[in-house]
Amino acid sequence: MHEYTYKAIDARGKKIVGNIEANNIDDLEYRLDNQGFYFVSAKIRKKGLDIFSRRKITRRQLIVFFMYLEQMADAGIPIVDTLVEMRDSESSDPMRKVLSSLVDDISAGQTLSGAIQEHKAVFTDLMVSLIRAGEESGNMGEIFGELKDIIEWQDNIIKKTKKLITYPLFVSIIVFGVVCFLMIYLVPQLIGFISSMNQEIPLLTRALIVVSDVFVNHWMVVVLSPIFIFMMIKLILKRNARSRYLFDRYKLRIPLFGEAINKLILSRFCKSFALLYDAGISVLDCLAISGSVVSNVYVEEELEDIRSKISSGESLSDAFSAAEIFPPLVLRMLNVGEQTGDLGDSLLRISDFYSRDVTDLVDKIQVMIEPVMTVIMGIILGWIMLAVLGPIYDIISTIQF
């Protein structure tokens, strides 16, 4: 199958230029005819080295996608016509490819849920399930609106997650850079001055000399070691399922950071579960689909265990109570929702509560990081000052006036 750049004319006589995948020119003409276009010309698109063409589809593009579908569905415009308009006006090449594929598949008789299911790298199981539920209920406009809202919410949650990780990482890199500068450039000059005094060198100074020599003589190893360690850990976690399980489990127990990550996971799970449940999807399917959005192997296995217990006949509240990841608040709200029949609303309240709580935790962590890093820098500078000034003070104290 090749990607063609084509020229065509629509039913209103408007000239259309776009890209589409087809087996050959005849197949291309057939696809365009199904879309209501009159084929004019086409050529195989050459794939250059344009790095911009490899960009992924962003969450912002998906928000616009579902927002436009919501507006057009509420106005009664067919989905194919909406997708054609979006494709013809889309400037992003990856998004235009997806839209072209959706138009082709739906024109060939597939449903929207079946068409987007072919693009797993763009559309999640949650999106597919909600759209399928909307097709069955006939309430597509509301479903598109909920998808737009949840992607906006997820975008905000992911920004909080990045903020939680990026800020400590940035500060750590700055501290590491300062230490490298001190050990490689400044300390050797001071040590040279101390060594020229021909005095007995104290333990702190000897330790500083050893560390400085390591930085000076093996600076490349020192600088590249954090990167190498990070890549090795990432590779091990990717290749070894047991390591990934243990890593995902114990990172939830890190003081403050683990609490924030745990609440982020609970917030995402409850939000996804509530939307799926309110759309009429069964509890077992809700658990299976919601487990894929938490991005934590340990939590996924806990949810799978809950799912198997419910399928064996246990009540929802009893199955959740047996898991370690859910705090009493979630269990109480689940119990209330199960008894009142308003489980979706209870889960949405939990999600909103933890979303606000995460924001407060992230701010708290950031406030704590600054003094912690200041203390670390103070300890390092204090060690250097004592190691350098100690011998100098000993020499001065032996001088008799």
C-alpha cells in the first residue's frame, strides 16, 4: 500500500488536495468515489527526512477532534461529512492520515468505533468503548462531549505528574552540575595550594582530594554514569515483568512522592470507571478498560484480581476491600454508591477529591524541595570549606608572632 497525494473535486465543484493510502490508482479512485469526490490526478508521495512529519498526535488535537464531532453531532450533520471537513482543513500530516483512514473505513461500512479501533496508538480502549456505547444508545453528541472533557482532565493530570517529576529532576541536575564544577575546576586549585604547604593533610581534606581526583581523571564516567544507570533501569523495567511489578509497587510507598502518584492513579481510575459505568458498560468491562489507563503494573494486577473476584460472585465493595491500594474513603464511597445505585456519581466525587488533593501535594513537594536542595548544597560547600580552610587555619595557628 502506498501513500498518494491526490487532487480531486467535490460535489460543489471545490478543488480538494490531500493524502490517502491506497493499493494503486484504481483503488485510490474507488476510495475517492466513495467519499463523493471526482478523481483528477495523483502521485505517490515521497517520504523525506522531515522530522516534523513524524510528530505524534497530541492530546490538544484529540480535544479539538472530539469537540468538533460533538458540535456537528448536536447539529445533526453526518459523521462522514464532519470527518471530511476536518480532514480537508487539517494542517497536521499525522492527524490528516488518521482522518483519511477514518473516512475510508466508515464509507466502506464500518462504524466509528470500529474505525478508530484500528488506530490503537491514537485512540484508547476507553474512547472505543464509550463511542461504541454512544452508537448503541444513539447519544453520540453527549459521548463526544464526555470524551473531550476527560481528555482535557487527563491533560491536566499529566501536567501535574510531569510537574511532580520535572522540578526535582531539574534541581538535581543543577546541583550535580555545580558539584562537577567545584570538583573538576575549583577544588584542584585549592588542593594544589594546600599540598604546597608541606603540612599533614587532615582526613576531610584527604577525602576531598580522592573525590576530586575521581572527578578530574574520570569525569566522563562521572557525567555519563547517571544517564547510563537511567537507561539500564529503563531497559530492565521494559524487559523484565517482575522488576516492573516491584518498581511500580514500591514507588507508591515513597514518602510524599508515592502518595501523590497513588492519588493520581486513583483519580484516573475512578474518573474512567465512572464514565464507562454511566455509559452502560458492565462492571467487569469497566474494570478491564480502566485498568489500562492507570499505567502501573502493580495496580493493574490488583484490578484484575478484583475483576476475577467479582466474576466469581463477590460484591463490588467486598472485592475492592481485599485490595491494598484503595484507602477507606474510596471503599466507603464505593459501598454507598453500590447501595444507592449511584456508583458513577460516587466515583466522580472521589476523582475530583483526589485531583484537588494532588494539586496541594505537588505544591507541598515543591516547597519542600527548595530547602532540601539548599541543605544538600550547604553540606557540600561546608565540607569543601572545612577541607580547604582547616589546613590553612592549622598553619596560621602555628605561626608565632
